[in-house]
Amino acid sequence: MGVLLELKDICKSYPSGAGGTLSVLQDVSLSVEQGDFISIMGPSGSGKSTLLNIAGTLDAPTSGRILFREKDLADLKQKERTRFRNRHLGFVFQLHHLLPQCTVLENVLIPALPAGVDSRLTDYACHLLERVGLDQRLHEMPGHLSGGERQRVAVVRALINRPEILLADEPTGSLDQNTASRMGVLLQEINRDYGTSLILVTHSPELAGLANRTYRLHEGTLHLS
Amino acid sequence: MHTARLIFRNLVFFRRTHAGLAAGILIATGVLVGALVVGDSMRYSLTHTALRRLGRTVYAVDTGRHFFSSSLADRLETRLRVPVAPMLHSHGLALSRGGENGTAQVNIYGITDAFFRLTSGPYQEGPPSSGEALVNAALAERLALKPGDGLIIRFEKKSAVPPDIPLIRHETETAALRLTVKTVLGSDSMGDFSLRISQISPLNVFVSLKDFSNLFGPDSTANMLLFGDPDNTMDPGRVQSAIAGVWTLRDAGLRLAVLPGRSFYELKSDRLFIDSDVMAAAFSGGNRSTGVLSYLVNRIYAGNRETPYSFVTGISHPFFTEYRDEKGIVINSWLAQDLHVGPGDSLHFAYFVIDENNNLVEKEFGFRIGLVEPVSSGVFDSSLMPDIPGLSETENCRDWDPGFPIDLKKIRKKDEAYWDRYRGTPKAIVSPETARKLWGNRFGDLTAIRFPRSMNDPDSIRVRLMRNLRPESFGFSVRPVQNEALRASAQGVDFGELFLGLSFFVTAGALLLIGLLFVFSIEQRKEEIGLYMASGFSRFMIMKILWTEAFFIALSGSILGSGFGLIITRWVLEALGSVWQGAVRTSGFKMHVRTATLAVGMVSGLVMAVLTFAAALIIMMRRNVIRLQQAPPLPEPVHAARLLRTGVVIFIAGLTGAAVLIMTAGFDAGRRAAGTFMGAGGLVLVSGIGLCLFTMMRVIHLSGFRRIDFWILAMQNSVRRWGRSLTAIGLLGGTIFLVITVGANQNHELDNPENRRSGTGGFDFWAETALPVQHNLNSREAERFLGLPDSLARISQIICCRVHDGDDASCLNLNRISLPRILGLDPVLLHERGAFSFAGLTDQTDPDHAWLSLERDSVQDVIPAIADQTVILWGLGKQVGDTLIVINERGDPVHLKLTAGLENSVFQGNLIISEKSFIDLFPSVAGYRVFLVDASGSGRSALAGYLKQIFRDYGFSIFPAAKRLLLFYEVENTYLTIFMTLGALGLILGSFGMAVLLLRNMLERRGELALLRALGFEYKEVVRIIMIEYGFLLVAGLGTGLAAALIASVPSLITSLTHWPVRSVLIIGFVLLVNGLIWIYAATRIALRGDMLAGLRLE
């Protein structure tokens, strides 16, 4: 198995009010191989989401390198970075962020729009939705779904472009315990069945326990548990 | 799933927000379309008015005092095969109800059937019969006339002989007609006919040409020709050639007499004197014609003997050929006997001439008698006497009434006997050169031209004369009146541009609203945008989605806005015809919609909206979506202290600057210092913003981040976003300042109308007469004429102006004028008086002697002229230093150079040249019709009453000069009122935008508000905190703007406190305050509704 994504010596700091800087991440390094299921835990404000945003190229590090298949993403232009995200990454957020104006199926297909949607992809979306037990609710509006169903749609949406890495930021944070457990199982199955690498940021030890490796982020540094 | 479907879903889902956006675009587009269609409608209405005024008239000739036979129209019609109508036009006054109702400045037209061939209106019954009159609707309304009512018209009985001419100088001769109104002639039947370009209906009376011209003389005469051109085959050159081809000597006012038993034919002019053009034509071709100049002298005396009132002729005589002596004279035996003189003796003439100031002055000249010839010798011939009205036709000398002062007591029995026997046979003959030197004048140097029979026949003389005379010299200049009118209306006041400017704040308010609504709607969807970004949508693609949505919203808004624009147009046109009539002085504007204009307005609205969206979108997309979530922190203490000091510095510096400016100008400086006070107001505004910054930072500074209370809590959000808060205060204050200062800065009273440098020139009255007054009212002659009682003899000055009628070039006329009314006056009087101020001068004009720039050398081709700067810029579309061309009485184009532009003055609408230049240009225009009266002292109203009494038959109107000036200001004031009204609407519209901003802020802070509730704050306490916070911004903005506006309005307040729109300003302030408070409260209610604590628990 080759290294898919590699974060090297990532630092991230923000300017603070008194003219100084607030350091969030300090020399964080992380390697993600194909099929990895990595969880990251840590107290609030420790920089977990920041790290995930950097890994997902939504945010830029103050220093350090991000390599995808040994290619430095810092060399990518804005447009290329956008294309990279679209082709290789999938995101699941704590809040599902489903578009209320679109049906379940349409929501799932949204990430495919930049490249164009065809019937094959629509079939694939239906297959994925069937896989998560939502095949009867393809044309429902998100407002009619339960919290767990919405989050499952969000997961399917993240998978529609067959990403190599799925980045999940506290995906069970807004779910009750039972639903959260089922979500954990779903993520595990995705990792297993589709070979999708997973980086999961969570406060939940149960969810983290499903991962191959678990890291702890403490005072800006990353430690393997 | 396609992007288009996503866009469709978005459009449907966010329809409420989009409806708000579309409403904003609807307003912005509506205002744009409204302004443009108002422009089109006004242009169309002006064109429509112009075409109705002229009917089917395409070309016209107005010969003024040159009368011609009305049969010329028939000859021209035959030649050109187009309808040609003769008219006789004179000015006058009209009275109804036995003189109870009356009005001056009435046009009286004598018309024939031909006039109605130029109209397509419903009235086709032909000219009125004898004793009947047709009146137009404006006159009918003014005098409350209806068919069957009686009407008296008094008018100038124009004579071909100019009233200023020596020998017949007389008072303006008037005549009156008692008529019955036959019908009120509608504007579509040319009832509003006029060759003057104006949107305001003239006052017209139409009578039968035959009856009317009978009052002017035995011939059926006319002084106006109207030409139709139904097949569009004519041009001015062709009409001009046709006139030259068919006119006759009579049409030129010339008579070729074949005197029985004489050896010559004699050419005389209806105008008494023969001008240089006719002389040149008569003397061309070597026909040995002879010039005659006969003159009536007051007395001929030698020693203590004197002969009164005798004719003397300048004509060639062998004596003068032999003795080239200008003082030599040949007298007849009767005179020699009467004076007891003979060859070698001296004698003197005393005679009247008219000096430069139009005064009749007596001069003298001495001669040496060279020869005495018998009175019956044939040298002295009664036909040498010119035809002088009031003299030639009288039986007795004692019946003489030539118009100038004659002392009939001096006429002796022997003089009567001479008149009975020899009539006006001259008693002396002088050389032609001497005669020309003594009695030649601007009207000509001869009274007759004689052609020897032996070398001429009447037909060849006529042919030669007509070949060499130009019709233009007799006033036959063809004007393409239809084109002039269309051009004037097309280039007139651009109401589209004007209303775009006036409604700037409405447009800006609408754009602000849609900008804020759009940003708000995007911010509401930032999660969605974040999702797109995370899903790998490029920024371009996201913008494409949002922009496409926006485009459809903009498209629907602009299409609906076009319809709304038509509603606005109707409102504006109705307002212009009623409450805003002060700007246009008329009503009845018709809505005219051009598809192209509608499309331009709609596309402009669309583009404006799309650009606003694009700008908002670009700003939004530049932001990091993650950071959008974060609220800015409160300033650090060290920064707060620095900002506090900055606030103090701005506050003090602003106030100090304002105080210095005010002290420099002085509170009594009046409107001249309006700009300075505007600057001071601006500084007060800046100072107010500084005070707000200080106040906000003071709260933080006092608390030291350690103390908290309601006020501090409320102010903290304002302070946190202090830049946004100051921007809100500045925007609100600045807009109020601008709208009120500009809108309320109206002129309802003048600073100091007695000041000679003011727009009144220090004159008390501006007076006009419909009929010319022959006397210069500053002359001794006038003193006698006026006969003012001692109590009113305090008149220090009356400036008299000659008037050449033209179009009104003042702001009261909406058309672009090319031929304004020209006034001729004595510039020295205004210079010595130091009257009026100048806004612009050419480099060559001496600022201290600007009036004297009107004086010119006789060799100078270009005539200097002065006009109001506003007339130069807007009425004429020129600059100071430019030249404009006018046609003089001889039909020649003359260049007038604008040497100076007056500050707003009573002269607005007129072009001023020196009286000397005026006489050169228009020698036939006699007398004065405009007067500036300085009563200097008490008894002003008594003087006005007295003058009214004296000039009651002249169609005299007199009103305070300040009132005339304020009439012009009324136009400006109306525009300012429109600006203030629309500005206030814009402010209210902008406040909708601010409400959106407020709601956005409140929703952002919903968590914070929920926390307050969770901490035990009661609902009303949370509302209180928010009301304090936003109320502070509202009151600060309002207060700062109003204070600044008040300072800037000091000049208006001091000069016209009673007219300062206190009520409007208070209403605007109150509406804005209440409106703002309602929005704050509504936004608070919206933000606080629902179970806020549930959201908090979820977090």
C-alpha cells in the first residue's frame, strides 16, 4: 500500500489581538495510506477541524507541506486545488448541510455537477442510497428526513465522486447515540467495501475505536494513541 | 441533475428573498425608466406643442414694420403651388367686461381664409366677420371669455414710418376695436399660433385681415407670411427666390410717381426716408437720377427777422456745381423779402434732429446767400415736400400735427398765405452734401429720387430697382419655423437627465437595498456555498450559479420595473402639471413611450442590478467561508484609547474648521457665502462622526473591559464593528445633510434687493409695456411727458430698453433658444450705477468696466452682448466669449459676441446690447418697452400707481424687480423641492436596506441574544439593549446630519426664515426616526422569535 496523503511538519497560526500570533498546529505530520481509517481526537479548540480543513485544502497551512501521491498540493493553483478536491476527496460535516431546495437524490448528485451528471452516475447514486437504506426516499426533500437519514445522505453525497479519501468532521456530533453508532458502522463499511481512506475527527471514543489508527491532538501537536 | 435544475430549484426555494431583490430592482429600474420616459414625454409634448402652434406652417416671413400688400401671398401661392397665408400682426392689450378684466402682451392677428388652410383642426369656418374675433383658450381663460362676449382690443397702429424718424416723431399711435367673441379657437386649430418658441400658450386674438388692415391704411396690408409645404418640396432658398421673383415696389414700400407736367419720375418711400439699399439700386446704371432731401426747419432767421417752419431742400443746382461752398444757399424771393436779405447776406437755420439718446434736440447752421430765385421759377417745386403724416394733408398751417413740438403761435398770416398758395414748396435750396450732413439719419439720406423722363420709363425703372433690391433688406427673410421649433424642442431641457439627477438618492437607495439584500441572501446561503467549495466546485462555477440566479431575478425585476416606470412617469407628469408646475409653467404634458427608451431603461436597470450583484458576489467570494463565521473582536484597550483620541481630534478639528469658515464669511454674508456655509456644514458632519467615535470608545475606555451595564453591553456591538457603525452614521448623516441642505437651500427672498450689485441692480421695479413708449424716460422731454408730482419726483433713474422681440431664453422656457429677445440700453448708465454682478467675463473684458464692453467702435463688425450666465449656458447652450448670429433688419446675419455673463438677474431671458448697436441692427424698432425703475426712497407704491396711470393705454405692467427675480428662482426652488422629496424617498428606501443589514446582524447574533435570555435577561431587557445599540446609530446619524444641514442652511435661514421648509425638514427627520425605530424593533422581534434557548441547547 502506497502513501496516499502525507502532511509534513504542518504549522498553523493566527494573528492574535495584541499583535502576536496564536499557534494552533505545530509541526504536525501525518501519513494516510490507501484504505486507512484514521481517527483524530482531542479537546475543543485543539485544532482538529483546522487540521482536517488543511488536509482537505479548504485552508492553507502557515508552513509545512501537503503531498498527495507525493505531489505537493502547495504547487497547485486555486483551480487545480478545486479540481483535486472534487476528484479525490469527500467531505462529511458535523451538520449535514443538505440543500433544502433539492431532493435526496439531487443532493447526492451535487458534487458530480462540475464534471457533469449522466444516467450511470445517477444509477450509482441510487445504488449508494440503497446501500444506506434510503432507496425509498430518493425524491424526498431533506426537510422530511430524520437527523440520521440526513447524515447518511451527506455521507452518500461525499462518496458520489468515488473519492480516495473521505474527510469527516465530527459526523455524529449532532446525532443521538444509536444513530451515531449506526453512522460509525456505515463509515466502517465504506472503508472496507470501497477501499476509501477515512480521516475522522471526533470526540466520540466509540467512533474513534472503529479506526485502524487513532491520533490525539494536544496543544497543537499530534500523537499516536 | 444539471446545473440549470439546481438554479431552478434555488430560484423557487429562495423565492421570498428573491422577491425582495426583484422589488428593489423594480424600484431602481422604475426610477430609471420613469426618468427616461418623462424625458421623452416632455420632449414629445414640447414638439407636439410646437407643431400645434404652427399647424402646417413650415416657413414664415415676419417683416415687422415693413408692410406689404396681402396680394403678395396670392402671387407666391401661384408661383410655389403651396398654401401661403398673409397675416397682419400687432401687439396690444385686451379688455373684457367693460374694462374690468384686462391683460397686456396680447397678439392680434389679421387673418384670411388662407390661414385655415394651414390647420387641420375642427374649426374650418374661415376668418371672423367684421366685428368678430376668435380668441385662443389661454386668453379666453385669462379674461373669462366665451362666445358672444364683448372684447375690446387696443393695439399699436403700426406705421411704415418708424416713430423715431425726424420730422414725424410722434407718440405711439394706438387704435381700438370693439369685438364680439365668435368662438374660442382650440390649439389644434392653431389657436396658439405664434412664431415665438415657448411651451407657454400665448394670448391670441384673431380678426379679419381686411378690417384690421383698414385701420393701418387704405391698402390691404400684411406684415407676415406663412407657408405650408404639404409635399415637402420646398426649402428656404426656394421660398426666398420666389419672393424675389414676384414682389413689387409696393411690397417694398416704394412708390414711383409719374407727376403730370414734370420732366421726371419720382420715387418715394412709405418710410419717408429712402435708405441706402434703395439709393444704391436707384443710382445704379447711369440713369442720371437725382436725390432729394427735404426737411422742415423750425425757423430761418437773419438778424432779428425770422421765418417759422419752412421746408428746405437739398438737391443739385447749377449754383452748387459752380460754387462748391457748403455754406452757400439758394433762397426764393418770398423768403428774401420776408427776411430782407439778398445775395451775400447770411442767414441761419434752426432745426430738430434726434440725438444718440433718442432725444429731440434743436441745432443751428449758418449760410451765405448765393442766389435769390423767384418762387415761381420752377426751381422751387411743391412736389419737393415729403409726405409727412399730420402735415402734408392739412389745409391750414394751424392744423399741423406732425408729432414733434410745434409752436403754432409763431405762424403768421403770411405763412398761412404761403401754405395756401405754394403748399410745402421749399423756401431754400442747399447742396445735397450739406443736406445729407445736416439731416441725414439712420433711416436714410433722401426723401425722394427723381429720374429724368428723357432717359427713363417707369417700367425700366421698376425692373432695375427690383433687380437690384434684396427682399431681405425689407424684412422678407424666410425662416424655417417648423424646423426651428422642432430643433428647439428636441434640444430643450433634458428632463430625462434632470430627473435621473434629481432621483439620484432613490436610485442609490434602491441599489443599496438590492446590494444589501443580495449580500444577505448569499450570507444566508454560505453553508451551501461552503458545501459547493468543499465538493470541488470552482469559484467560477459557484459564481456562475449564483450570478445566473441573480440574472433571472434582475431580469424579472427590470421587466416589472419598466411597467412601474410608466406609473412613475404618469405621477411625475401629473405632478409637473400641478404641484411642481413652478418648474415648467404649464400643464397638459402627454405621456409618450418609445420602445427604444423602455428597452434602454430596462437594460440599464438590468445592467445596474447585475453589476451590483457582481460586486457583492465578488466581495463575498473573496472572503474565506470559514472566517465568515467569526465576529470581529472588540478593540484592545490600547487601540480604544488611540481611537478615542482620534475621535476627539476629529471632533475638535471639525468644529474649529467650521467656526473659522463661519467667522470668515460672517453670519450676514447671505447667499453669497452659501458655499462657505456648505463647507462648514460638511465639517460639522465630520466633527459629529468624530464625536460618535469618541463616545463609542469612551464607553470601552470607561469600562476598561472590567465594568458592564446595559449601556456598555449595548454599545459593545457598535464598538466591535466600529467601522461599520461609523459608516452607517456617516451614510445616514451625510445623506440627510445633502438632501436637506440642497433641497432646503431655496430662494424665496433676496438677500438685499436694494444692493446695486444684486440681481435687481438695486432697481425697485421692472416694467414692460405692450406698446412702445417713444420717450426716453430719463430725458427732459420725458419729464414733461411724465409730469410727475413733486412728491414722486424722487425717481433717481429709469433705464429704458429698446426691445427686439425674440424667444424667451430664461429658465421659464423649456426649449433651446437660438433667437432670444434683444434689449438695447445705455451701458454707461449701468456702469456709473455699478449695477449687477458678473459671473463670467472674457479675457478682454475689464472686470471694473464690464458694462462698457458693450460699447464698440463703429468699424467693429462683431457686436458685444451680455446676458445672464444661466441664459448663456442653458438657454443658448453657449459660453462667455462665444458668438451667436442674429439677423438684422436688413436681413443680414450679424455676429454678437458674449463679452460677459451676469449673475442671476432680472435680465434673465434677454440678450443685452448697447442702444447704439441696437439702433444699427434694428433702426425701425422705435421706442422703449422695458424699463428698470429706481424709486430710491419712499413712495414706491405711489410711483408704481402713477406710472400705471400714465401708461394705462400702453399695456403697462409693473412689478417689483425682486419679485421678477424670484419668479426665476421659483423654477430652481421647484427643482430643489423635487430633489428633497425624491431624496427623502431615497432615504426611506435606503432605510429598508439598513433594515436588512440590521436583520442580518441580529440573526448573526442570535446565539448571543439567546445567551442573554439564558442568563436571565427578560425579553424586554434584551429588546432594550438592542434598541439602545441601534437607536444610538440612528440618532447619531440623524442628529449629525441635521446639525450639519442646519449650519449649511444659515444663509437661507437668515434671508428667508419664513420660507425655509421647517415643516418638510421636521417631517423628514421625524419619518426617518420613526421609520428607523420601527425597523429596529421589527428586526429585534424577528431575531428573538421562536425558542431561542433550544438553539442554545443544541450548540
